[in-house]
Amino acid sequence: MKMSEFAKRRQRLLHMLGPGSIAILPAAPERIRSRDVEHPYRADSDFFYLTGFPEPEAVVVLIPGRKQGQFVLFCRERDPEMETWNGRRAGLEGAMERFGADDAFPISDIDDILPGLMENKARVYYSMGTHPDLDQHMIEWLNQVRKKARSGVHAPGEFVSLDHLLHEMRLIKSAAEIQKMKKAAKVSAKAHCRAMQLCQPGLMEYQLEAELLHYFMVNGCRHAAYPAIVGGGENGCILHYTENESELQGGDLVLIDAGGEYDNYAADITRTFPVNGKFNPAQKALYEIVLAAQHAAIDKVQPGNHWDEPHKAAVKVLTKGLIKLGLLKGTPAKLIKEEAYRRFYMHRTGHWLGMDVHDVGDYKLDGEWRLFEPGMVLTVEPGLYIAPGSKGVAKKWWGIGIRIEDDVRVTRSGHEVLSSGVPKEVDEIEALMAREKRVAKKKVVKKKY
Ligand code: GLY
Ligand code: MN
Ligand code: MN
């Protein structure tokens, strides 16, 4: 992302904050995986959205109208020895030259400097409770300013969460953001194709996961956007299954929910397909219902429609389909009202997508579902999950878990499916898997560990 994009975002936010205010936002902390090994560092999306600054131990401060500059960054100083051990740092100079900060201070001096920046401000934009380490400092800084009352210094009286303003900005994607999301979705769709092509009975679920991760990285997505779900057979009925440690069985479906992250923007795609390349009649019957529900839901993604319309469309198709197959009994209207479908469809049909996989932005405004607007990106992901041993359900349906998930951008005239590069129609999936069996059978490396 170009630095000018970050500068534009700060300008917009500074304008909204208005005079007499100060906004304070910390970088994400590093997190321990175990003992002295850390998880790979991922910047906090809010912080990165405004700065493009990729290091931990930093705090951005935005002060509308500040004469010496409105964009202040606290960060680590250069330190040759620490950098030899732990990696490069931008330092104060880098913060100003490369990241466009007007002023940069050592993070170690923040307790001395920040109270001064808060003096005579009416309002502090800070999301209390989100950063427990910083909350305590914030109270101390405020009390320091209050102590100066007799010298005529005003302490801020208003604390406002920054989330609302910032998240409304993040919800509507710019052209540059859409480009990143298109790339993430395109690479991820191809990764799913690769998984379909390489799938065969006897592979471990994590071996398919490995193929996805391999394709992400080879094609520019340095990280997955979230831990991949590769669930064979009844594992597909566990919504957040991430163990991925079972062997894939011929005759089962496999549900893969995986997306790459490109330049901090996520894709989130699910496909469900037969391990051996051919749907059996029961799998196909359920799959066609989920697919029809997904088509109906995607059709509702139009500017002016409201957030709940895709979900309602999906629920209608799913309920009617379940009645037709004998999995629900009653009239559609009554079953929908009673939410009878929730036994087999227990989640909603999507969420906002962006820098975070479950991205920010309100779903309701003033108590009403919000309307779709161009620049929003969401997932559409209906599913059906028939738990093994389901009472009153014929055995042939047991353990079938299906979800189909695409990434959809709202355009001025309708929508665009960003993840259309991976098939989802039954005949397309079977054709892709059959072609691959003919063409590349010898290339498949089946390893047991
Ligand atoms: N991958 C998480 C979700 O689909 O919401
Ligand atoms: Mn999703
Ligand atoms: Mn997903």
C-alpha cells in the first residue's frame, strides 16, 4: 500500500475528530506462543490502517490542528545490538522519513510526553478496555494533567471510543483496498482449486492444508488470514474445526474454509467437495440446497438492500429444501418463524470482510439493519450441518457438513464475486477433480507420517 493512502486516511480522520481533540491508538503487543517463542507478529488492523507501521511497541497520536504536526508516532529507537538479534527497526528518523510522521518520540519517553499533548484538549479518542496495558497509563496521564489545574491547564473531560469513526472508514473500501482484496481472493480461489485437484482418499487433512498454505505463499500471500479448516466427513459439521488431523476417507465430503492474507487484507473462502471426486446422491441433494441458498443470498447483495436480506433469502431456500428432503416437517412460513432450520444451520450467512476476516463495521444503525453501499465487502456463506446420530434423521444424512462461502463486493450497480475463480457447481467440481485424476495422477505425492 502506498504511503499516500495512509496519509489520506489520517487526513480524513483528523477532519472528523475536529479541533480540541486528541486520538491515541497503540500497536498490537507481541504474543508468546510458548516459553520464549512468539507467534508471528501481526499488526493491529486499526493501527496499521492509519500508519502502515509494522512494528510492535508503538503508539500513534493524532492531534488535529497541532502546529508542529498532527501525526505523532512513539516507537522504538534504533539499537544495533537489538536489531542484530531481533530484526530491523525504523527508529525515529525512519518513522518520520519513511512513514510520514510529523514528530517521532522514543516509546520509552511516552509517560513524560503524552500528558503534555493531552493538556487543554476537550476530548480524548481512545478505545478504553481494548488495550488493558495502556488503559492504566491513560488514567495516570489524565491524572497528571488534572494536577496542573491550578496553573490554568484544562484536563480532557470527554473520553470517546475511536472505534466508531475508524470502523466506519474501514467498512467502505477504497480502490486501492479493493485491489488488495481482489488479489487475496484470486490467490485463495486458486489455492482451493489446487486442493480439489490434489485431494484423494488416504491423505491427512493437514496435507491438504499444506497445499493451500504452499499456494498462498508462492503466490504472494505471506500468511493465511486465519487458521484453515479442513474437515473430512463429520469433521465438516464442527464449525470451527482446525485440528485437521484426520485421514480423508473416500465416500466422504471434505469442507475447506481457508483464505490467504495479501498485504494485510483477507480472503475467506469455503468449498465442500467429495474426497474421491464424485458426490453420492445424499451429498449431492444437500449440496444443491446449500448452493441454491448461496445463489439466492448473493443475488440480494445490492446497494439499497439491507444487511439481513441475504440471510433471509438463504434461510428460505434452506428451509424449503430441508422440507423437500424430509429433514424438516411443516410449512416453510411456520418453520422459518420458529427458526427450525437452526438445528442444521446455526450460524448467520456472512460478515464484513477486510483487513480482519470478521471485519469491523456496524450491522445495524439506530436499531435497523444497515443498507449495502458500494465499497462494502462481505462474505456469503450458507451451510447445512447434519450432526452424526441426529435423532429423527435418516442415517444417510448423518455426518454431512456443507458450507459454500464467497467474498462479495458491493458495486454501484449490484455486486462482484471476488472469489469466483474456484468452481462450486456440482458438475464443475466433479469435472475439475476428474480431469486432474487423469492428467496428474502420477504427480500426486502421498505421504504418511
Ligand atoms: N473463516 C471464518 C468464517 O468463515 O467466518
Ligand atoms: Mn466467513
Ligand atoms: Mn470462512
